[in-house]
Amino acid sequence: MTEVAESGADFEHRGLNLARALHDPVGSQGAVMHAGRERDGLFVSNDDIHVYEFTIGRTTDKAIKDGEKIAELLKAVGKKPGNSLKSRTGWFVTLEEPLANQRSAIESIATKHGERIHAISIATLNARICNSEMYIQARDNAPFGSTGFGVKPSAKTPRVQIDLTTSADEEISLSNISNRLINGERALITGDFGVGKSHTLREIYSILRKDHFKKGKLTPFPVHINLRDCAGLKTPAEILRRHAEEVGFDHATGLISAWRAGACILLLDGFDEIVPNRWFGGATDLKTVRWEALSPIRRLVSETPPESGIVVAGRSHYFSGQSEMVAALGFKSFEALRVPDFGQEQLDDFLRQSGVEWKVPDWVPMRPLLLGYLVAIEAEDASNVASAMSRAVGWRRFIDAVCEREAKMFTAVRPETIRNILSRVATLARSRSDATGPVDMEMLRSAFVSVNGIQPDDEGLQLLLRLPGLAAANPDDSTEARVFADRDLADTAYGLDLVEYATNPYADAHPLRSVASWATASSELGVEVAAEALREFGAASTTVLGALVAREKQERFDAVMADLVRVAATLEWDQKRITSTFLVTGVIFEQLIVEDHPIMGATSFQDCVIDRLDVSSIDESSNVPHFERSLIGFLDGVSSLPKWLEGRFGACEINRFSVATQTTSGIMQLGLDRDSRIALSILKKVFGQRGSGRKEGALSRGLSLGDRPHVPKVIDELLSQGWLVRSISGNNVLYLGSKERRKDALRALEVPADFGL
């Protein structure tokens, strides 16, 4: 027995829709009156006559009554002029499989009246229109949206439980969504790049698939369509035919009939992957382009029977706002849902199913795309490279992976082109109120032209509209403004563009050659990415020195100069003597880490605002820059300005110093055993700023000569206990904090008396 509750009227309505979809003849009538009694369905074509009765009843009497009605109507219609040579068939259709006594009653009536009458279930009627089992078998073997564009093929894809969030920030399960779709409701699912929108739709498909078979095919079956396959199509029928061809289902006509009959649920993946026609300029024109591009999808939605469920997924920033998205997709009543990042429980489940045991570095974002990429690296390399990857290397590889994935959706766009455009957009975005934007369409087009030297064509426009990493600046705003959805992604992209400028500082076309129109320096991640990319090219600090000298001669002492100084100070020095000095003035730093490097020693920071100045990695023998007339919010690493630093600070205002017990010297005076004190000093340096790794040599600075020999042993113990992750960056060994131990580390630093190694 199945567990489908349905009234007789609802069942009759559903059955009639199926019958209409199956026959669709000229002159079909549907429900009719005959001899003073209503008959459920009559369909007359040029060649045949079909009569239907639908029932949820399970009695023999009901079968006898309906069977007689069918035979009577078949005979009466067959006697009409022009119908004598037409074949006649009657259908007694039940909700569940007809009982044996019902079948016997129908057979007896058919024999008695000399008519052909069949007793079948609604599932059998469904199968006559479209064999859902054959469709699902074909669909299972085809790609599901961008899950087919994984950066590395994997034999086993983790199936992590996902909960979506509503517009009211409430969680809703995929099972709940699936039940709503079965009941005819509609939903829009949006999310940023890499969060798993296609994975979510595939999971909904799996739930609906299971429910369809579990309930004897009495519930609608899921039809999952990759909208990227539908470029250039005009009608819903063309979309369904193309989909059938793509998945290898050879009965496209039946699929169209099933859709019109309300026998399926539509899962439409990737509304942002529909290639529009050419765009000639302004925002108004762009909205028209999107409206026209989505015309077949809008028709597919509007012509779907109202009792059929639909869910559409894509990146919300494709549109200028939710109102345009809703109108362009043809939705009226719907639930707006978002795919969130993973939580800790989902992360743990993902790693467990992936069969990896490494600790996730603190910098890794909780998005399945990057996590899956790291797992793939681990499986391929088998040397713990994924868990030991530095933040800069990880984000660079992430951008490469995303751009490679995007490029597979186009015919003539290379991954490096997408990466270069994204990087140039990140540079242009810094001229706005924040490093993340906003970014308008004119800026996107400018970046495209700057990189390619030509205006965007059809595919170029499509690329700009779905450029990875961007999100709508304001869902309620009707403008075309976007922002980078992730600050780390924006900083990484800018770091890559900074490399292009640093290696060719005299290129007229590069926007970084001009005076920076922004005052805020890059984050540490942007600096690390640029340094890592240069290191991969075999460059040393002297490579960047040329750009620094050029900028100094042009008297451009701006944020770009500050970024170049920090990049050079991160790279290896080739022992050449520095004959120049460098000035940075009027720049705002979220954080400035002072490294022991000759470039730092040759630099002066004047009239700057530094929210956090970290001097924990230097000592009396280090190269230290000069700070003049600067406002420093927090001087990290010392509890007061030591004598050996006083000469490097002139007329500066320092608002706050480290608490004595949280400096290296203060920690080493705690009443703990030596190894625990050394461990706390290391945790302070590593976890002091999320994501930043510390060089191995920096972990010993500030310790006495007697304590330094014990550092390697303490590091090994912290590694074995899962506090730290070791990474290699060029010739440097870096130590990163473990994501899952971050709370423990911060708690230990806050209450050091309770800590023990």
C-alpha cells in the first residue's frame, strides 16, 4: 500500500490532465454528460475513441458501475456518424493497482459488451505518457549542473546534509522543500560561487526520485535540467527536447507530455548560464537583454500546470535585484531560499566522507568547492599537501580552479582570461568605498577591454554577468552594482594584478601605474599572494625593487607603494646593497606586520593610520622601518615602547599596547613550565591574526638564548596535538593555526594559567 492521500476530485483532475497529454486529439472533450450522468473523460480523434473513468474506490461494485458507464459511452459514441471505423478503448483507472476482483469485473463487462476495456493504475497511465523509470535512469548518468565541472574527478562525492535559509534567516531542510515541491509550490534558490547550488539541486532531485519510486510512482517525478544546455532555444518544448537529447532519453515527446500533464517537478539549474544576445551599453539595455535571454525559461515556468512544483537556482548577482530576478523568471508565488556556507558539523561530515584525517587550516573558507579541491589534491598527491597548503597558495589555486571551471562553460574563453579579468576588476574595485566594490557594469566592461583589447562579444557578456566571486551589492537595489562576495577572494585577485604591475611597472595600460585613488593598503593576504606568485616565477625582492624605484622617482608614495614594500619584504633577499630609500605617506593599514628585511629598513611610513602594527617578529638586530607622525591603534608584541625601538618612532600616537601577559616576554614570566610558556608564545604569534602563517624563525624571536633551542620540540608537540599546521612557501617554512583549535587557542591566551602542553 502507498501512502498518498488524495480526494476523488483531485484524482480525477490529475487523471484528466494525463489523458489529455496522452491523446491531445483534435476535438477531444474531456469530461462530458451522457444519459444524464457525468462521464470523467471522452477523447475522440480521427482514428480512435477513448473513454476514462477515474476512481479511488477499492470495491467490486465501483468497478462494475464504472465499467458499465465506460461500455455504454463507447457504444454510444461509436454509433455516431463518422465514428464507426474508429477503434474504441475504455480505461478504468485507479489510484493504486486495481484489485484482482476489480480486474475480473472489468474483463467481464468488456466481454459482455464486446468492447475493449482495461483496468489500470494511475502509475501505468503515467508510464504510457512517459516512462519515468527510463528517464531517471538516463538522468542519473548525466552531469548535474556545475557538479559536472569539478576541478578534479572524484569516484566518491560526499553527500552532506544541507539546510537552506529563508529570507527571514530561518533554516529549512531539503526534505521539507521536496515535500513542498510535490504539493505544487515553487522556490528560487540563490547562492554565491562555490557554496554548492548544483549540489543542492541534485540532492533535491535524489529525494524526489526516491519518493517517486517509494510511493509506487504516484508522486511526480523530478526533471532536472541544466539551463546552460538551453542557449539559443525559444520554447519550452525545445528546452525539454534538448534536455532529453543531452541526457540520452529517447522519448522527448513523452517528456513534454508529462510536463504539460503536471506529472513532473521541474528542477532548473543555472539561470545565470543562459547566454544573452549582444549587449550594446547601458543598464536599461542590459535588463532587456536578460529579459529576452530568459524568455524560454519564463514561458516554461508560466506554462507549467499550477499544481506542479518548480525550483530554479543560480547566482543572484546575475540580476540587478530580486524584483528583476522574479519578473524575468516568471515567478509569482514562490519561496526565496539561499545556500549558506558549511557549518562546522557539515565540514566534519564532508571530511569524514572524503576519507581524509588532516586538520583544516584556519584560512580555508567553508565552501564545498574549495574543500573538494583540497580533498582532490590530497587524493592525488598523498603527501598531506592540502592540509599544509599556505593561505596564499590555497587561494591562488582556488581562483585557478574556479576560473578553469568557468571556462568549461564557454567555447572560446580560456581560464587565464577569466582570471586576468577578475584580477583587473579587483584592482578597479579598490577605487570605490571598499576593496570589495561596488562594481558596476561599466567597470566590468572596462576590465574586459583592458585585458583583451576588444569589446565583449556574446560570450564575453555572459562571462561578465556571471563573473565568479561577485554578488549583488543590494538585493533590493535596481542598479547593476555588484560586490566581491568574499574579501579574501578580492584581495587574492588584487594580489595577482599587483604581480603583473610589479614585473612590468612601465606598462601604460595598467591602472596601477597611476597614482592610487584609494588610501587603504592591501590586506596581508593580498601581499602574501603577490609574493607567492613572484616566488613561483623565481623572483626575489630585487624584482620588485625596480617597481619601487620607479614609483619613488614618480613621487607616488601611495597605497600601491605600501603594498610593493610589503611584497618585497616577504620575498627572499639576494644580499644586494640597497641604495634607495622609500616613502609611504597618508596610507591606511588594517594591519602592518614588520618583517626583518632590508627593504623594511629602507622605508619610512609618514602620516599613516595603522590599526594594528605587529612587531612581534623582530628584535634588536632586525631591520626596522621609520614611523613618523603616524596614528597607531594597537602596537602588538610589546607592552610599552622598548628602548631599541624608540629611535624608529617620531611624533607617533600609540593608543594601545599588548597586555604584558600576552607579549612574548610577559608569557615567559608566567608560572608555567618552560615548554608550556614557549607553546603559548607560539600560539600568540600564530593565532594573533586569522589565516596568517608565521615563518619558523619568527617563532623564536623574543625568547632568551636559553629557551630558543627548545622551540623545535615544542613545535613538534603542537603539531602532533593538532594546534598547528606546517606549510612550505618557497624556501620558508610557515606555521598556520588549525581551524578546529582556534577557539581553544584564544581561550588559552585569555586564561594562560589553565594551559598545559
